[in-house]
Amino acid sequence: KGIELAPRSRSFPSVTANSLFISLEAMAEVACDVGAFDLATPLIPWGKLLPRKQEEVMDIVIRGHSPDLWQVAMDPPASMDEVRSALAFPGAALTFRGLAYSTKMPGGKGQRILEPCSGHLEPGQLVALMGPSGSGKTTLLDMLAAKKTSIYEGEVRINGQLRDPRTFRRIAAYVGQEDRMPAYWRVREALQFNAKLKAPAAECSCQASVDDLVNVILEEFGLTDVAETYIGGAEVRGISGGQRRRVSLARGVVARAPILFCDEPTSGLSATDAERCASALHSITRKLNVLAVVVIHQPRVEVVRMFDRLLLLTSSPGRMIYSGPMAQAVPYFRSLGFSISDHVNPADVLMDFVTPGSSSDASAALIKAFHALQRPGVEAEADGAAESAGKTVAELLLAMRPHNAGDRPITSLRPGGHVSERAAPLHRQLAAVLGRKLRITVRNPLALALQIVVPAFMGLVLGSIFQNVGREAFVQQVPFFFIFVTNFCFSSLGFMPALVDEREYMKYETSEALYNEWAISLANLLVDVPLAVLGACANIKIVFFFVGLPADSWEILYPWTLSVFLVFDSLFACVAAFAKDAQVAQFVATPFLTVFMLFNGFVVSEAGAPVWLRWVFQLSPNFHAMQSIVTGIAALEGPDANFVARAFGYEYGREAEARKALIAIFLVCRALQVVGLKLFNHVQR
């Protein structure tokens, strides 16, 4: 009070509140964040505020015509800013020493991709990892993020502690170039999914804590307005490509990751969307104390200014050329004698300098300069940080507990301070994955209709073809049983592409330690199978109504045909888990179908098969179902039917053996499905 802040330009309107004279420009200059002002903070010129923030400041100024302006400006009420402060993550510094990678060429000759690199990155920084194609920037990012599947050299430390790749995923998140999410998922649900599966048990039990974090991240990434919109895809319209990219980034941050790795998050986006992504990352690093390492290729000048630190590489092989503050990069290159205009994008100029073969190539000289001027200091800083032991992963997780958790233990911390691989126990993983599966299934009416309507239609067709076959001689009924059982072999074949597509985003989520492969297998079993069974039941009921078999035969026909459906459904799910893609999955499944259709006792009898192939009958679901159906219904129809059954080589009294065989095949296929999901088709890096 009593202090006048004179506006620099009289064109800005001044407003008065409690004898305080303040202009629009002056308010902007003392803004720490829009809506929360502190005179002790560094000045921010009005021209550097984004248009959205300028509008919010203007709204505050307009409200300031009342005597409440002083309160609005100097003492804001409890708001999202206080929530941000409470949710800020503990610092996780990243130190790497001697990271290098080589690969073998087809002729067996080794090729160096990345020469040894070292460095130290502090929390709360947005770090740009830049370089031309072939410089190894993505390779370096993958090694830092523990995503590299090939053997490499060097070490990575977190707060001076040697990194454990198994537990590192608890405090780090990786966002690749592809945005893989279910189309019928809503934006808010996507963030809540990651937040709940990475939250400590004490916080997960408090929905308000999870919602607070989700709301903060939605606001920072500019997704609040589309929070209830579908992600979208080929089958349903949803958010834009730029928004989808921001959702992927937001999922990484909301997973309570003090360290975030991003592989070219702005690739394929418009200039505006790219700037929004960079702006969101910049804001998150400041407000949540996140260390974000971003591979980026020639960003526009507005994006360049948002980065705090630059790691610049050259190619053939990848070697570090600059490691330091982004703001000092241009002065550093000028000190080496390079001319860089103030009116050009520094990223473009620097990339020209470090790209071998370009007209401005100076990579050889820059490598020598780096070794002479920067490398000793960079390595000394990395060595010093490696010797300074800070918080372990367990201590970081403890520090991220909500304030009201008290002394309650974290269930994901095992006795002795050992950290489990995943934050959520299996029951919470299953609840989250099952809840998502139910929602996206219910929201897809076409998929629901296909699983019910198509089997029902096939039942009408099959029933019409074999209408009143139950009144014919038993020998004419056997071909119907063969066709009917075979019909259920194909029922689940068409769903294999959907299983392969689902596996794509499952691989990303399990690699981020969100849940176990068992969780998604059980969720699919509890949602997809009942729906498919409902369609199968409709098929069986309709066919049975048409064929005119005795009522007692329902108790024989229904359970055995349904068992065949369940066994082949598990078989196809197993094949889809191992196959590289949908085409390969269907190609591999075809021989199983062919063999089991042939070895069913009707086309090829057990007595007529080659001796060395008779063991196939014991594995054929078709044979077990056909034998049980034919002998069971023949027993109801009398001696003539029994004679026909024996003529086909079917034996009586083997139902118990058939049940055991089908149950065993079902369980083995489901277990192998989990093995396939866990061990095969990883993204090779």
C-alpha cells in the first residue's frame, strides 16, 4: 500500500485498489504464474507470456476494479498452485558414465554407433537431446531409460545409486513415438489408469489425491476441455493428433515419474501442437520437479527457448559435441569462432555445424573443442555426482507418499527395503485393467453386436440347412454333428486381429510396470469369453430349435459344443500372443484347425489313421466332442444308432477322459498365452 508501480507505457490502463496503482504490464512482470503473484519473483516481460496467459491476466485486471484486487494479486486462495506444490516429486538426478553402443553388421564386422558419453542431469530440468540422423541420440535415450534390449557399455546412476533396471521403472516413464491407446478410452480415464497403478497404496485408497494429480496434469497439458472425449482411432472419432500426443506425455507424468524420457514427442505435429507439447513439458519440470529428457529434431525457435539444457551429438559414429545450458550454446559456439546471427533459429544452425557432409560441417573441429574444453568438466561432474549418494528408489517412493499417509507402510516395499517391480498388487492391477476392458467393450456397439448377432445368424443358416435332421436316420445325423462341432472351431478365429492390436498397447503398459501380463489375460477371459459364450449359446439354441432332436439330447449337445468353442478360443488367444502380427497368427492357427477337423473320427477314424499319428486323436478337441456327442445321443435313440456309432469307431464311456483332455488343453493354452505375452514380441531397441 502506498507504493506506485508506474507503467512503462501509458497505453496500458491502470487500476486502483487500496491505494495501490498497478498496470497490466506491471502485473505481468511480477507474475510467477497466472493467477498467483509474488513481488519477489523474477520479472516476466508481457511479450513473453503466451496469449492464453495474457488473457487470464487481463481477466484478473478486470476483476481488479473492485477493492479485492490486492487480495487477488497478493494472497490468492487455495488453488491448483498449492496442489501443484503438494504434489511435487522428490528430486531424482540422473548420472551416466561411459555409455557406448556397438552393433554387428551382416558380415560379422562390428560398427560403433555411439562413442562413450558421460553427463549429469539435475531434477527440474527440460533437457534436449539433439543430433543428425545416425548420431545415436535415440540409442542414448534408450540406454538412459533402461529400454535398450541389446548389450551396451557404461553405467547409469540415480542420485548416485547404481540403477536397478527392475525398480527403475517405478520412478521413470518412457514415452515413445507411437501413441498406442484404446480408441474408446476417455482422456481422463487414461490418466487415472496410470495414476492409480503407480500410486502408493495409501494414496490409491484416497480418490481425492489421485483426482488432484490428474486435474493438475490435465490443466498443465491443456487437456481439461477434452477430458471426457474419446482418444479415438480408425473406428471412432476422438481428439486430435496433437492432443493424443499430449495425452501420452501426460500419462507418463501422472504415473508419478520424477524422470521422464520422450522420444521425438513433436514429430509429425504442427508447429502449434509442437509448441504446446514443449510448453507443457517445460511447465511440468518446473512445477512438479520432473527431469525430462527429450529427443527432438530441429525444433522451432520458440521451442528451443523452453529447454534448460542441451546434449548435442554428431554422427558416424555418435559423439558428444556440446553438453551444457541451452542458453549458453550459442555463446559457446561463437567463442569458438562460429558466426551465428541473432535472427536465425539456433537449432537449425547448430544442426548444420554437426551434420557430416553438410555445407557448414564443422563436426571434426567441434569434437576437438569439446574434448579440450568441455569433456574434462563434464566427466568430473559425473564422477562427483556418482560418488554423492542421495535418495534410493525406496526413499524416493516413501517421499512421494501423501502427507496424510502417516507411518502406514507402502505395500510395494518388501521387508528389508526392497522395492517390488510394480506399485499395485495384482488385485488392483486386475481391477484397473478389467474396469477399462468393460468400459471400452460396452462403448463399442459394433463389437458387441458382432459377438451376438453373427453367431445367431449362423445358427439360423445352419438350422435351416439341417431342419428336422433329428427325425432322420441316425447315420444322417452324424454329418450334422460334424458340421455343428466344426462351426465352433471358427467362431473365435476372427477375433485374433483384435487380440494382436490390443497386445500393442499392452506391451507398452507392461514395459512401464503398470500391470502384470496375468492381469490383462484374466480381464480378457472375464469379458471377452462371456460375451462370446453368449453368442455361442444363441447359436446352439437356434440350431437345436430347428433340427428337431429329442429334448434329452440338449444336455449332451450343449456342453460339448460349448467346450469345443472355449478350447479353440483359448487356442487362438495363445497363438495371437506368440505371433508377430495378425496375418502370422491366422496363418499359424490354420494347421491346428485342419488337423483337428480331420482327426475327429468322422473324416478320419482312429482305426484308419496311420499308427504313428493316432496320438493326435488324444489332443483333438473335435474328436473328444464328436465321440461324446455321437455315443451319447446314440444311446438315447436305440440299437441301430449304437451300431452306427461303433461303425465310426467311437467308444462308449470315455466322457470323463474327454473332459480331462479338454480342460487340460484349455488351461495349458491360457497359461501359454501369458508366457507368450510376457516373453515374446518385445519392442527391440
